[in-house]
Amino acid sequence: MQAASADIRDAENEVAGEISVGFAHSAVKAIGVPLMQRVSQTYPKLRLHLSEIFSGSTTVQLASSEVDLTLTYNQLPDPRFRFQPILDEELVLVGRPDVVGGRGPISFDALLDLPLIILRQGLNTRAVMDDPSLLKRLEERAQFQINSIVAIGDSLLSGIGCLVGTEFILKDHIDTGKLVTRPIVKPKLNRTLYIGELSDRPATFAFEAVRQLCFELTVEAIETKRWSATLTH
């Protein structure tokens, strides 16, 4: 009600009010700062709350109105929510060269014999990849499931194991040469990023402005090669 009231008062002037967004780690890394910069420049009366959330807690935070909008890898068939796919990311094997065994392509069956670490996103690890049957096999073989990107990065650098994930989340270590990637084949793996919101959420100028900025900045990040992904539309 407060958001709607503020929206009405400012409809003939500037976009104003408060909007809370929750982003997966990749989204924060790719467009978090650009989003704040764009809001500061274009909508100075808009107050933006930005948080990093695990994809497994997406629906909980949306349902409780802790966040108004999400960019996460978790889509659930629940009529309370509306999820729209934005981009697809290819998954690769990441680790030290001596752990992953080279740089060439590796089959999914072959990587199951390696010491595996996977990113566990809250209560639902489906955010790791889109295929639940392959994910189950991966979970059965992985010794470690970790919620922390920092902890995963340190674990990979120490040689404890290797990760099935995206190149983007560990790009800094890959660029230095400390970690390398191997394409995964037979089959290729991918995951999809969604923009999510409550299905019956009343639209406001502030909400639509931030939603549009998220789309625009995601497209910009992909087109400028800062985010290695493919748009879904």
C-alpha cells in the first residue's frame, strides 16, 4: 500500500519509492554495480535495496515480500509466481590443471570419476543445471556441496576438487591462469537465469523501471562479452 501510494503521488513527476531486488551471485557480479549507477543517474528519487540470494530461497523471499524482483536460476511451477527466462549459460568443468586433467572436452560420465564440488543453492540445487536426472548423478558423486562462492574458489585453488559450474563465477581466477576450464560434452550442460516476481503483484512505475533496467543491463553485459551467456529471447 505504501509503494502504491508513493507511486500515485509521483506519477506525474519522477519515478520514486522503494524497490528490493534479490540477485544470484552471477547477476550481482554482472549487473549489480551498473544497476546502482543507472538508478543513481536516471532515478535519483528511487531507493534500491540490492541483495545476493541463493536460488533455493527465491520463492520464500518473493512470497514474504522480502524482495520484489529476482534474477535467479530457480523456476518452480507455482501459480503464485511468474518466471521469465532471460539467458542460458553453458556449464564447464573448472579446477586446477592437475586436478581436471587437461583442457580438452570431457564427457559427463568421465567427469564423475573426478573429485567433485558442486554449488548448493539453498534448499534446491536445481540452480546448478536444468536437467534434474544429470544433477542427481552429480550430487551422488560430489563429496562436497558448498553454499559459498568464496569457499568454492579457495577449495579449487587448493586442489581439493573441481567444479561443474559456469566460467563467469570464477572468471577472475581463470583469467590469472590459476584455474582452467574444460568443455563438458555428451551431453552439454546448461542452466537458465529467470527474472521472477509475484503473479498478482500490482505494477508500479518504480517496479517497471527497475525491471526494464535489469533486462537492458543483462543484454548489455552479454553483448559486450562481460557475461558469457546467450539471451533466451
